[in-house]
Amino acid sequence: MKKLFLSIILSVFIATVSLAQDSNEKIVVKEKTFQLFGNHWIYQKYSDKSWTVNTEECSHVIVEIEGAKKRRYEKSLNIDLGINTWANAPSLPAIKPWGSWNIGLNYQHIYSMGKNFTFNPALGVSWYNFKLEDADLIPIKTDDGILFESFEDGEGTKSKISASYANLSLIPSYHSENGKIRIGLGPYIGYRLGGRGKFVYKDAEGKSHKKYEKSNMYSNDLRYGGRLTLGVGEVDFYLNYDLNPVFQTGKGPEVNALSFGLIL
């Protein structure tokens, strides 16, 4: 009687902390047997991550418990692929979209917050590239700040400023019932890892040369702003807007970065 009572108590406890699942026509991927309270128990795990524990050795009781391990979150590695531009800069050198790439690698967790909402924190690294439309303008770092000067010793073919950042984003998202529409909006913050200026030109003989400014080009050490994500069907888009300027105060133009593109 004591063994029977303990067996029933154990089965009720396990059933309380597990999620009931249908185990018909499931593939067994793992099986173990063990002795407990004088009974012979069988544990089976199935391909869909559900499991059962059962015993038939007690003469008056057949116990079978089913359940599945609940995952607290899902995780993914996403790639941002888009372009950068400068916002609020009508009188400054124009940015050429083709070549001003915005590339990001983001390791993301997806926590369920109900039927239609998720919370998506992510850690990642991103690269800013700002390619000038006028390839003859060379960005020069001086003690007073960044200057954009016309290059006179040849023909400029490429002129750009770049910086890399480690980022943290916290994006709550809404999902439609069928998952075909997804909208997220939240903050991000980044810390600068590196930066440089690059200028490519041809001399009078047509030979190509490269000049690098291996410094931060007065890019801000911190960046912060808002991120909007939009998913339609199988395609996802993003838009990032920095709320603080690209350059340090007094060292460069008062411009903000705007980035947009695809999430792969």
C-alpha cells in the first residue's frame, strides 16, 4: 500500500509540472529504465521533444505521464544589409548610397510575451560607411576637427569615412495572428570599436593610390537611437536612426546617421 501511495503521489507531481502532449505516432529518440519505490519505470523521449514516464508493475495501477520541455526563448543570428546616409545635412557633402554600406551581425533572443507579442534583445556588431558623392573631396582630420577639402594632386575615385560599433538593442515586437505581419520598435545603444578615413585617387599617369587616416575621425564613441523593424511575409526590413550626432561636438558636422535595409 505504501509503494502504491508513493507511486501515485510521484505521478501527480510530475504531471503538475509538465505539459500534456499527444505521443501517438511519435519517434522514440531516447529511452531509459530505472527503479523507483519498488517499481520498474520507463522514460521515453520523442523527436518532437515530448516525453513519457510510465510503469505497469504495480498490480492495481497503471501510471503514464506525458510532457514536453518548454523553451523560454528562441534564438537566431541575423544580418543587417543596407545603406547609410546623413540626416539634417542640407549644406554638407552629399552621401552616395551605393557604397555607403551598413552591415550588422546580431545575435538575437526572442522571448514570448503573449499570443501576439515578443521581446527581442540582441547583441551585435555593425559597420558604418559614408561614401562621399564628390570623390574629389578628401576628409582631413585636424586638431580643430574634420575638414572636407578638394584634392588637387590627382583625380579622386573614392572618398569615405567608416566606423564600427558593438551594439545592444531591445526591441518589443507585434505579430499578426498568422505571423505574416511583424512590427517592432525599440532603442539601441552602441560603443565604437574602430574607425578610419579612406581616399582613393589616380595620379597624372593614371596609377591608383590609396590614402588612409587610421583614427576615429572624431566619430562619437557612443551612438544611441531607435530601431524600427517591419516584416511582411518572408521579408524583413529595418530602419535605424541615431539620436546623437555622428561626430563629436565641435569636431565635425552636426549630422545624424540614418540606416535602412534588409534583415537576412
